[in-house]
Amino acid sequence: MAAIETNLPPSSASALPGLGRALVMAGKLDQRFAEEIYRKALAKRSSFIAELTGSGALTAADLAHTLSLAFAVPLIDLDAVDVQQLPRGLLDNKICQDYRLVVLGKRQNRLIVATADPSDQQSVEKIKFSTQQNVDWVIAEYDKLLKMVSAISATVAESINSIVGNDFEFDDMATDSVSESANASAAEVDDAPVVKFLQKMLVDAFTMRASDLHFEPYEHTYRVRFRIDGELREIASPPIAIKDKLASRIKVISKMDISEKRVPQDGKMKLKIGPDRVIDFRVSTLPTLFGEKIVIRILDPSSAKLGIDALGYEPVEKDRILQAITRPYGMILVTGPTGSGKTVSLYTCLNLLNKPGVNIATVEDPSEINLPGVNQVNVNEKAGLTFAAALRSFLRQDPDIIMVGEIRDLETADIAIKAAQTGHLVLSTLHTNDAPSTLTRMRNMGIAPFNIASSVLLISAQRLARRLCPSCKTAIDIPQKALLEAGFKASDLTGNWKPYHPVGCTACNNGYKGRVGLYQVMPISEEIQRIILRDASALEIGEQARFEGVNTLREAGLVKVKLGLTSLEEVLAVTNE
């Protein structure tokens, strides 16, 4: 303390609180300015430190370093402290909130407490009176301290309900779907912390625009990950002890058998957010070495109603799609890996076709998006309702348009092609890498070339690439050689455009926000039909398609790079050349 002496008269300095006097003596504040800050704090009934940091005269970091030297008290960075690992119950939560304190630990009869104001004797007396313990101060930055105090208070008070609100409710549970032998287990799944944790995860996932939630048990840990913009991010690490209760809770509200833990199960649940917003979830469980892994897919019905313009088709691709879906009969195939947006593309087309004069029937495993006016059927393998069985029934239901969730086997493909050849428009999906290879995949399934050539109208292959954040993306100079190697033509490199790369800001996820579709839309022309009838390879079909002006997925991605919608590295990551 001898290092920070001052010549100020004691009478003038005594009007300030201990924190203010220390800062004046350290030469960080002018006496008059400090007194003015103190008067404002008294008038607003706030703390001196809050007014000081709010004025901008001193940053929270500078304040903390100064007080650490002045009071000879150690300094801690709260960003390095895991809030979940902090001790609970050592100090009344109200005292922590009132005086902005965080208890870091206990050593014998002394509490180690983080504060931004070590001169606050009132808080010391309060702690001593409440706990009968002495206090060892540790200084923390004021802004970080406020954040941690609120996080701890939310945890302690279990105020997740305030986040969720009163509008949170699950769909009514179907009691007949739970086996009688599991009644005892069902009583356990209403454990309040588990229920609230699940509610918080679902609401957080929705607000963070996640597409999937992963609940993953391991030998000594349990983690929750969200897939945001196609990238998995670890969100929480709850105690391993909750894994069974959490799995049971999810299975109950998803109408699964909670007594069955040996085989995978599928289910659905709904979440009501607000008076007129309902979000559907598709749930899948998988037995692993250390418990059941659960993946929840978020299905937002509004995504199918965004319209075809929102999907990211280029004008020529959009025209090809619209021409194909207005044909009276034939087959339209959408291909791509899991999570590439095939279902949304199909339902967007169905939404355009959904008119009072049209009979539309769909069969899926399971139905992901509820569309009024469309007759939707879920596959039920146990009951014998397969894709093939549903398709046979559809043909006796006077349909105009049929949508098959996925063509998996020859039987389903055979019936779908016959439906396309007998006056029905059939929409379906396949898991292939690109549009030309779809035709050879169908041939390998056992479908005759003349059936493929006469029924398939159009194939659309798609991928989802992360969209650059418009707030922080910046132009970057990439060598011409690298651009040419990526697939750009010399004619594209005119110099009137620049590629962008991700930077990262508070509004996005590592420089990306949302996703954009890359599409290879290939109509089946007469020449491609001839190539199919010759039983030619995907390579020949691809060459003919490029001759007819069909972009590859890589070329579709490069168009998005030119437009500044995504980065070159993202396109290279999701496409092959």
C-alpha cells in the first residue's frame, strides 16, 4: 500500500468509497471525476463500480489489474473457470447476487471468494455473519463476474422455466404406447432437473437454428452436441448419472417403449412454442457400449412453405424443376446424402402442386413435415406396411401425385416406375453422389434400362454448403492458379469479382450463418435416354449432361462463390471434382 501514497487531504478523500479512494491514490482517476461518479451512483442507487465501468473511464480489465496491485490480492480470469465445477451451497445465493460474488472454494474455515471490489467491508461482514467463515478475496473482472453470477444463480434457482416460459408443452403422451411393465420406470422420468434440462436443450437448439441434437453417453462422460449449419458443436456436458433418466424421458414423450434398451427405436414428439408455433421432432435411439445414444432431428414445418426461391436454385435450375413438376406423369428423383435438404426440396414442390383438384399421397419413414391437404402415410415394418405395400394401396386410391420417401429396393422401385408409366407423377429420393450416377444406381438395383428411360423425367442432386455471414465476411485474394485448379474457367477470372472468406463475429458461427443449396438439375433428354438404353456408364451420361448445359455440383458451388454466398474452401469441402 505504501507504493500508492497521495497528497490528497483526508477530508476530501473520505467522501468516496474505499474503491474510489484506491483508484484516486493509484492515479487512475481524478478526484473530482471520482466524486461525480459516486454522486451518480448514489442518485441512481447503483454501485460505484457499475457506474465507473459504464462511464468508459476505466475498462473492467484495467480496473481489476489496478485493484490487484493496490490491495495485494490475486487476480483470476473467470473465462478459465468452469461454472459447472464450482462448489454449491457454501454461501447464500442472494448474498452472491446482491454483492456480485462468486465462491471459488473453501480451505479449512476460509471461503475463497471472487469479487470486483475488495474494499467492500459490508459484504465481508455479511459473509461472516451468514457462514461463520473468514473471507479470502480474489479479484475478477467486473463484466465477467456479472456474467458468472447470473449463470450460477440461474443454475441454483433452476430458472430454466423462465427461459422456456409458460408456452412450453409437449404433445399429449400416448399411454398405450408404454408397456405396463415399464410403469415403475415411467414414474422416475418426471425427475424435475432432467425434465428441465431436456426442455432447455430443445429450446436452445431451436433458438440456435440447430438441425439435430445428439445425446451421447460414454464411459465417464456424457455430452450434448448440436448440429448448427451442418457442423457439430459441443453444447453441454451433464453428469453421467442422468443418462438413463434422460433417455427414459425422451422415450416416453416420443411414444417409445422405455423398457426396451437392446434395439434401436424411432419416434416423434412435438414442442409448442407460443400460441401458434409447433415444432416437430424426429427421435432415434441407438444402443451403444455405455448406454443409448439419442439423436433428435428438428423438423420445422414452416421450412417447406418458404417457397422455391428460398432454396437457392439458379434461374435455369428453377425453370427445369418447375417444368418437370407440371408434367402429368413421370418420375422426379432428388438425390444427396443424409441431411442435404432432400425432404424440404420435395415438400416445397408438393406445396406448389397442392391444390383442391389434385390428390397427393406420400409414404415416408417417418413423415417429417405435416402438410395439410396431403395424405401422408408412415411406414410400419412390424405391421407389414412397407414402402412397396403402401405404394400398391396408393394405386387403388385414385392418386394424381405420389411421393415415396426413399427408393431402397427393387420392389419399391419397380412399383414406383410402373406408377410413373401409368399416368402418375412420382417424386422420390435416392442416396447417390450426383445426378448421372443415379441412373446407374437404378440399373444396379435391377431395373431395366428401357423402364428407366421411359419413366424418369428429371434428377436433382444437391448438397448444403454453409452460407457466409453477411456482417463479417471479407474479400480475399486467391492466386489465379488455385482458382483454376478449383474448377473456374479462365473466362470467369475477369477481375470484376472477388471471393470471400469467413471471419467470425458475435452474430454467426465461425464466419458462417445458415446454409445455401448447391444443385445439379439434370433433365432426361432424348439423347440421355438413348445413352441409358445403350446401358452406358455414368461418365457418358455426365458428359452429355454437361454438353446440354447441366452444371456439376462443383460448378454449382463455384457460382455461389462468385456471388459471395459461400467460401471456396466450403465448396471444395462438400463437392468432388
